[in-house]
Amino acid sequence: MRIVIIGSTGQLGTALLETLPQNHELIGLSHQEIEVENGAQVFSVLKKLDPDVVINTAAYHVTDQCERDPDSSFKVNALGARNVAVACQELNAKVVFISTDYVFDGTKKTPYTEYDNPNPLSIYGKSKLAGENFVRSLCPKHFIIRTAGVFGGEKNNFVKTMIRLGKEREKLNVVYDQIHSPTYTYDLAPKIGELIETSFYGLYHISNNGETSWFEYAKKIFELTRLEEKVKIFKITANEYGAPAPRPSYSVLRNYNLELMGMDDLPTWENALERYIKEKIL
């Protein structure tokens, strides 16, 4: 298949280029080469490439920035998703749209499945849900992938931020009352690769298994990087942290559709974090 990856220089885009089977023709497009919010450009670029599959990882994804700039958030995450989906429908291509655990409000307190009703709290979550709805309604050959707490590659992420701060500071405050399921791009990307080989279109949760708070996550990072004796971390609440964008207190994803299909073989987040630090950090 000819597979176009939009956002190819990001964390997930990089992992997709490295892990998708090389018998496919992989074409990476950076933000400089395609702006998903520009519908005419999207159609022109994709028409020339004539792909079998388009994986849209482009996102306006800094959650607090989205809250300050809702127009840009909806342009990229909603209208951008629409533009790619419309082009894929015209070209009879499969489309993959990457969404988020932040489409949920966190009131459930047990892992969310694909059959739970979304109720986003933040602009980021609302714009991504709007993108989901566009993709679902405009291109029948779609895979909507919700994931969470993505880490991997060279770009900045929570793991790299904690390591940097752990080396710079003696004390850190980390939120303990928000629970999620961190996800390694090098586990997520191959699973997307498996799905696009099929015609089992629809909505999927894909995250590493297990759950953790940001505080316990940071503790594990410091343990694996031997920074635990250098830096002390203290629990604070999300309210005390005071981020501009509201976040769900519990947004753990259950890979339920993968389970039902016998395809949920993703390792735990602890296993994923240990591999990431060994393979990419140390």
C-alpha cells in the first residue's frame, strides 16, 4: 500500500515511519509540506500522491494552549480532520485519525471503552471529538484511534520533561489526582499498522495497559533513570497546580474493541516506559 503520514516529524509520525512494514510505500508529510486546515492544499497534495491510506497525526495538542486559542484548536483538530477525511473519501483511501482520552469527563472511575459516551471538559477534547464526528460521517473507510499520554522519540514529552527537571531541581510538585494510561508510540504505531491491513473500520482505543497518576508516573521515571535520590517529589492536586485547561480526573482507556477481536496484546505502561528509557534516553 502507499501510505501517507501527515505530521511525520512528530512523536507518533516518526514511530510510524520506523515501524510500519517496509513492503509498503511510506510517504511522510511535515507541517511545512501540508497544512490540514487548508482544504484546497490537502486535496491537491493528496490527489497527486494518490494514497491507499492516510494517517493523520497532525494536531494542535498542547492542552492549555488550546484553551487560550480555541480558533486554532478547532481549525486543526476539527476542520483539519474534516479536510483529510473528505479528500480520502474522494480518493477512495482509508483514513486514520488520532484522537484522545480527553474526550471523556473522568466521572466513570473505571476504564473507558469505545462504547462510553464522550463528554469533553477542555477545548482540546471538544475539538478532537468534533474531528472524530467529521471523520466518522464523511469517510466510511475510517479508523478513529483514541490514545493517551503519548511518549516516544526525540520530541518533548512528560518523560523527557521530568528527567530534565529532575536534573535541574531538588524538589518537584506533581499532580496525583489525575489517572490515565501512558502510551509508547513504538507500541501504538505497530498496532495502527495491523489495523490498516484490515477492513475492520471504526473506533478503537489503543493505549498501553494499566493505569497511573502523574505522580506515580514521575516516581517510576526517576527510579528507572536513577534520579530518585537526587530529587524529591511531592503530591499536589490538579486544583493546586492550576492549569488553564480542565482535565478529566480519570481517563484510563480500555482497548475493548481490540480485546473483542483478540488483538489487545499491548504491554503495560511500566514495561513500555522501561523500554523507552533504555532504548531512547539512557
